[in-house]
Amino acid sequence: MTIDYSGVARTKDPARTSERLLRMRHRLRELHDKRTEGSLMLATWNIRDFDGNRFGWGPRLDETFYYLAEVCACFDLVAVQEVNDDLAPLERLVEILGPAEWDWLVTDLTEGRAGNGERMAFLYRRSRVSFRHIAGEVVLPEGQLIVGAKQLSEASEAVAEGEAPAAVGEVAGRQQFARSPFLVAFQAGWFKFSLCTVHIYYGDESGDQLEHRVNEIRGLVDFFADRQDDEAKERRRRAEAAGTPGHDTRLDVENYILLGDFNVVSPGHRTMEALERRGFTVPPQINGDAIPDRDHFYDQIAVRTKDERFQVLEGGIVDMFADVFGDDDGDVWADDVTKRDDDSDDPDEVRKRYAKWRSWQMSDHSPLWIRIDTDFADEYLESVGARG
């Protein structure tokens, strides 16, 4: 454990903080123990509005940063969504985790109303994960736009006829992702992969805005499927040109993992169908059958790999309210809960207010994780022996 607990004594209620952290440490020990030399613990977590306090339900308490760190420390690589303009909270989280062991990468702010001024980030352990010095935000090429030329033309015609003066701007603003997906190349053990974190447009549950959500997911999947397929063809062509057609070119093709807040409605919904196409799959350890009682299915991890040695060993979600900000703990944090002048003291309203407030302390999304096998030494040595 690398967490720096030295600041716990300076929190508002050190006794409360230390008691909760001890509970978390004991309960999460089993998850910590899954971190082995030959595997990678990979997680995605939308940490709600981290830490902008744009909605007036914060800011986060000093102690909360230790609870967030306790969860993140269970993993080797964490994709974080909803990081805000001010990077000080993210830097503080890394300081608690231990900057000598942890590093991080973050995007610039997303422009535009739909982007909500958010950033996306990766936190990773230097001892387990190597940054392969490739990073970028995904921009779709011509022909793969979220909103095509036909829809843009129809919007222009509507404006010309005086029907919808804002139509062109609204449609044009949806030709790319509302929040640009963030792609970074990593290596863990023998496994090389590109990881893309997303926060897909939400909008509405039906109509044009739902179509936009589905189209963003489809556009993302098509982009990476096309890229991987094109690379596989090029690798085969090069092998044939070099006179080595028997070479297993699959090992030379990039492996892709998409993860983050996809705003998937449910396992059987069109949003999930858009994600699980073109060869992308959600590992069975974390799909709707494995975890059927989730509060929602927004967060997902989908993989498309050419390396047949790739294997997901297990997966799950973290109950982040098991030890802190529990359902029945409203009285514990009663003095900290944000209350407006016109808020009611009715017991039901107090409970609802606490439930909303705590989601701005931890999150309204639970961390989702998988453990990946990264030790291919046996397979490699066996292949060398077979060739000899």
C-alpha cells in the first residue's frame, strides 16, 4: 500500500475518517490481493463532477479524497471521467495515492455545451504499467461523422424555410463526439494495448438525442474496428512481401479496449447493441448476466483483441458505499450535507438530500473492473520450442 495517510489527522473529524478507512481497508483487502505480478487490474470510474462544485452539492470533504484513493488503490490502471477544469483535486488524489508509484495523463478541456467542460484521465502504477508514448483524442474522419451530410443538409433547408433557426448549429455541433474519446497506448507485462476512455453523450431517453447517443457509440466502434482491420491487412501484406507468410501477424496488430461511461441503457438495449458489434465484446465476467442487479449499465468495458493469448480472468464492481456514506449514515454527516435555505426538514426530504449529496462526495457511478492476464511467458517459450 502506498497511500499517504498523514493528512488524515487534519481532516474535520479524524476519528471518523480513520474509522471509515480501516473499514474500507479490511473489506477491500480481497480486491487488493487480486493484484498479482502476472495480471493487470483495470478499472473505469466516472467520479461525479470531479471536483467542480458546479451544482452546489460540494465541494468534497477532505476525508472524501482518502476514500476515493482507497478505492483507486485496488487497481493498477484507472480511467476517470468527469474531471473538471481545476486539476488540483486530481493532483491531490495522486498525492494521497503516492506520486512515486502513480502517474497520470489527462486531456484538455472539452469545448462546447454538450462537452460540459470536462476532462478525462488515466491514473496508473508505474511499476505495473508502461506508457508507450502514444496518446491522442479521437476525431472521426470524413464519412464516419456522428451526423452525416444528409442530416446537415436537411437542417439547412429547415432554416432556409424559417422552420428552425437553430437547426444547423445544433446538427453541426453533433458531427463529432460531444466529448472527444481519449486514446493512450500502454503495456502491462507482455500485453500491449491501446486504451480508449469515453463519456458518451446522454441527451434524452428517446428521439433524436437517443439517436445521437447510439451514433456516438457506433462511430467509436466503427473507428477502432476499421483501424484494427486495416492494420491486420497491412501486416499480412508486409509478411507476404517479406517472404514470411507463416508469421503470426496477429501479434503485431494493436489490441483495443474501450471503457468508460457509454450511457448504455440496459444489456438488451440498442446502446449495448451498438457497443457489442464489429467484434467488440463485453467480458462475460461483467456483463448483464454476471452483474444483473446493477443500479444502471452506463459504464462498460469492451475489448477487441487480435492476440489470442488475451484473457480476462475475472471482473466486478465496487460497492463504494459499503463503508462510507452508507444508506443509514445520514446522521453521521448531517452537519456536512449541503442544505439550501428553502430545503425542508421533513425526514423523507432529509434522506433524499443526503442521498443526493453523497453522490457528489463519492459518485453516482460505481467503479467497474476486470483483471487481465499479462504473463505470456509460457506460451512464448512453448512456441519457440515448437518452431525448433
